[in-house]
Amino acid sequence: MINKNYRHFSRLLLLLLLMAAIGSCRPQREVTPVSELLQKSARSLVSSMHSNHADFNYFSSRFSGSATIDKQTYNLSGNMRIHKDEAIFISVAPVLGIEVARILITPDTVKIVNRLEGTYFVGDMSFINNMLNTDLDFYMLQAILIGNDFEHFNHNNFRVMEDRGRLMLHSPSRGRQSRGNPSLPYENNLWLDTGSFRIQQNVLYDPREQRTIKADYRSYASVGGQLLPSEIFLEFSETASRAELLIRFNRTALNNPQQLTFSIPSRYVPMDL
């Protein structure tokens, strides 16, 4: 019989795995002194960051790592596939390669099959946001997975700053540009690598709810001629709770068309939420 704590962990793990990324070792690159970059405008640096974004049609990779929830740490592994701007597919297989869960996220839908419990969920992003106490959308998830900035957010009020010798872009208030999909503004800090202009750390803080999403890109690798994260540390925190996720990726491939197959067995029952 599966105990209550493990069932609780398995559900949170399904959600945390959405936030991972890609690759292998850190490549060599020319570094520009921070003092020189501080003379540039924020618009120029944002443009450099966006022009160095990872870009692809298809992504696939295996992952391994750990999740820490309520001070308990669990090992994890599986594989991820992304069809850019269309879908994110995750298969969770932590023990002997046996799949225990499958997740499919599109801009409008979230589908989960939990093979441990014989249950399923079909809904939208509110399920994930209620579990993690966040305000994420599909495009934010996709950007975090590949180490990109949120291009559908406003980016006209950044300031260029130096933080302990590192280059930082600071925005006191960022939100979605779409009028039809409003969000509460975040305080957003982005630390950039001064050679590649790829994001080293991305911190979103919601001052109203006092909650933080932190993505720390610990290393990058060259995959298909592009720099992609190879190790990412994620932290979700608020006043009363904290969850952490460490993911390492291997066997990464870009632009190989992928099948994102998802079906719900007829004997499965809806999740008891």
C-alpha cells in the first residue's frame, strides 16, 4: 500500500518536473568586463539577451536529479520532450526505468496520468498554480526550461546594475503584455553571463503574496550549436513552505521531430483533489 506522504510527494513531483532544463559541460567563451557593460543601455542588453536565446522546433532529453519537499529528499529520473510553443511532455520513471507518471502541457490544457494510483487529471494551468502557489503560464514554463527570458512580458523598465561583480538587469514591476491575460506584477532580477548573455539566474518575486520563484542555471552546454542549461536548481518559496528541485540532463537532442503520445487508460479514475 502506498503511504500518504509518498502519494503527496508524487503529485508535487509531477509539477516540479515541469521546471527543469538541458545538456552537459560549460563551454569556453570570451568575457566582457562588467564595468564596460554597465555603460550600455538596458534596451541594448535586453536585445543581446534575446538575440542569444535558445531556439528550436523540437527538444528531447533524459534527466536525473533530486527533489526536496518538506525536508524530505527524493531521487528522480525520466525524459522530457518539447514541441516549441505547442506542448511539453514529461515521463517520470524513477525506479528501474518503469514509468510512474506522464504529463502533457499545452498553452490551454494540463493532462496528468499517475500510474502509481491509477488516476488522471485533465484541466488547465490553475491546477499547477494552486499546487505551487504561483501564477505561471505555458510560455513561462517553456522559457524556464530552456533558460530564456519571458518574451511575452514587458521589458521596457529594466535598469542595468552591478551585483557583487555580476551584471544584473532589474525590473521593479514585470507582467504579461497581453491585455486579455493579466497577471500581478513581479519584481524580476536577471543575472547575465557577460560572454554569452545567457541567463545565470532568474528570480521572480511577488511582493503581494511574498512568494519567490528562483531558477539558478549552474552550467550550460553547447547542443546543436546553441547554449542550453545542463544543470538547473529551482526553488519555490513562500512564508510557510519551500520546495527545491535539482535536475541534470543528458542525451539531449534538438530538432528531431518527437511523438508526444498521451492517452488515459479506461480503468483510471479522476484524481481526488
